Amino acid sequence: RSLDAIAQTDPKINAVTHVAAEAALATADDVDRRRAAGQPLGALAGVPIAIKDLICTTDMPTTCASRMLRDFVPPYDATVIRKLRDADAVLIGKTNMDEFAMGASNETSAYGPTRNPWNHDRIPGGSSGGSAATVAAGQVPASLGSDTGGSIRQPASHCGITGLKPTYGRVSRYGLVAFASSLDQIGPMAWSAEDVALLLETIAGYEPRDSTSLDTPVPEYSKAIQSADLRGIKIGVLRDGLEQDGLDESVRKSVTEAMQVFIDLGAEIVDVQLPHSQYWVPTYYVIAPCEASSNLSRYDGAHYGHRSDADIDPADGPLLSMYRHSRQEGFGSEVKRRIMIGTYALSTGYYDAYYNKALKVRRLIRGDYDAAFQQADLLLGPTAPTSAFALGDKLDDPIQMYLCDLYTVGANLAGIPAISIPAGLDDSGLPIGVQLQAPALEESRLLFAAAAFQ
Ligand code: GLN
């Protein structure tokens, strides 16, 4: 049924970059056979899951929606893929995204933009826009995305689904193509908190080959969500955040209404401060490009990825010439912009002024959250400043595009978990999400509150 839905709807929305029809049918048949024989099956037996195209899969390409990796098929599976296969999930294909996960609209993809299933003239959000759209269009019940500065939550919000960015290290990054290694996390996207919980339970856990993965037991998230009683829970709201320029009235209204729903469920709303929140976006846009420029230096045309066959520039010689042309042809303009910013900020003489300073501010931002979580169990606020905007609207204005991340990058800088949950529609019928954030490793709390809200 997923394959039919993709065939029917994908020509309009362009959410899927690769369909693994044969392998998916083989897995589904195998599950059916084992079910009929009464054999034990995994928790996701027969469930079709779509995978953001920056997670390594041995039987499908992994292109990061970049010309640079157009034909790349990785020699190993990411840990999350191995876990999904072990749980008997059906891996249906790979999803469209912003190139190397840099963007908030899915428009920087080498495959062309994904369109929002709710309105095809609107962006689906990014960078996991394909993963959000494929669920929202009913192609698959769930998908995996990655979130470095909001890339799971913001598209989830724009497409009216639920998306969770786990605590840094909760899900292994082994086999995730790195954008900004200290911020990246893989996470689940689906309609409901229940489905997100089940998927998180499957993909979370320690991986010895990933030194940043956390060696702590994985709770049974799907059990944590069973009670809807929020009595005694304190939910912090950042009043300043609701006064911020650029926050759409419809989003402000959704957050206010969500506060009332939580009060009706028995929670108490408290005011909190995150005094350095105005520095989230500038800090993120130093740290993320710095790490990206370092991570992306491996695409030189020599080891793997696109290799240019352009003529040698005599001034550069054969090697430099190949590097230069391969990178020039392989990367799109947003990726090049990030590499230039990062290289500049990491260079001698500027390192202390930019990168080191950003790391210090990051510590202050973490401290803000520690203090806020002394007063509140969860924080509630917007996911994105607006609902989905029109294609092309912000493509030529990087600063406007970066401001889409106003509410999401804080959780990445602090390493804490956060979820976006659907919270109604705006006047033009487009979905709006609200965001909950929790202290590190408190995904259960997020899911429990999200399930009660839904
Ligand atoms: N929009 C942000 C960026 O462009 C976040 C991307 C992400 O989380 N991968 O960097």
C-alpha cells in the first residue's frame, strides 16, 4: 500500500528520492511468512519506514541530496538501520532533504524541492522536509529524520505531524553523514506521540562504535505514555519568546491555546527565563558551519564522491585542480556558503573571536536551561515562527532562512530533547506545531505530555 501511495502522490510532492520496491516487498513477504508460521516478530514487523537520505544504507544510495554523493552506496548500515531491520521494519526508501541537511525549506536539494502535502505551493520545512511530507501525504506511517538545528521539529510542525529530536547521544550517529557533529541527532517522525515513542524505543541505545552515544538503558517509551494525567507537572513558558519580532500571530495563538489545554489536563504554567536566547541563532550559525567545514573537507574527489573531469588548471596543478573542480561542481551554493563561513571562523586569528567565543556562549545557554529546569519540568513554546511559507520566499535571503531556526536551535546547543506536536491550523488551513523541551534523557516526559495533549 505504501508503494501505491508513493506512486500516486510523489509526482506532486517529490518527497522520496529512492524507492526500494523489491527489497521492501521481499521483507514484507518474509514477515508475512514468519507471522503465518507463528514465529516471533520484531516490534515494527511489516511497518513501512522511510529514511532521510543522509543515513547510510547498504542496499540503497545515500546521497545527502547532493551532486557530490549522487551515486554513493555506503558499504555499511547505520546503527539505526540495523536496529530497524532487526525489528522487522520494512525500509521503503530514502527521502528528500536540503543538501547535506543545510536549510529550512527543502529547497537546496539537488533533486529539486519537496512540496508541502497540505498546499503544494508551500515548503514542507527542512531539512527533513521529505521525511515529514512522506508521512503527511500518507505514503508511510513513520520516517527517520535528523535534527542539527531544528530539522526534525520544524518540518514536522509545517506538515502537521509529530517529530522528536532526542537527547544528544541517545540515538547513535554511527552511519549518519555528519553535518555538525556536536549537534546532530537522528530522530523519529510520525503522526502521533505513540508511534514516535515506539520508533524511538527501537532506534535508541548505546553503540560502541560511536564514542558520543550514551551508555544508559533505553526506557520503554511506549509504556511511559499510557497515563494522561499531568497533575503536578510544571510547564515553563518563556514570555519574552512570545513577544519576539517575526512570531506570527497564529503561532502565538496556538501556543496560548496549548497552555490552556495543558492547564485543563492538570499541569501548572510557570514563567521561566532563558536570558541568552537572543544568542541562540548567532551561536548556532558559528558552531554549525565550523563543524560542517571540517566534516565536508573529506569530499575532495579523491576518496569518494563526485570527481570532476574538467581540464587541469596549469596554475593549480593536477591535484589541487581536481579538488577545486570537484568541490565546485559537487556542492550547491548553501553548502559552499557554510564551508566559507566555517573556514573563516576557524582560521588563525579569528578562531578565538568566533569559534571559541561561540563555545563559551554555548555554555551559558546550557546554564540557562539548567536553571529553567529547576523551576519547570518541561518548557512549552513555538516550534517555528510562522506556518509553512511559499516556495521561493526566503531562498535568496539566507538571514531570513536562518531565522526560521529561532526557537529550535537552543535544544541542539544544550543537547536536550525536544518534540514538535501538531496544535491546530492557521487561517489558510496550514498546520502549526508547538514545541516541548525537557531535561537531558527525559524523552519519556516529552512523550507523555505530547500523548496527553493529543
Ligand atoms: N535550518 C538549520 C540549518 O540550516 C537546521 C538544519 C538541521 O537541523 N539540519 O542549519
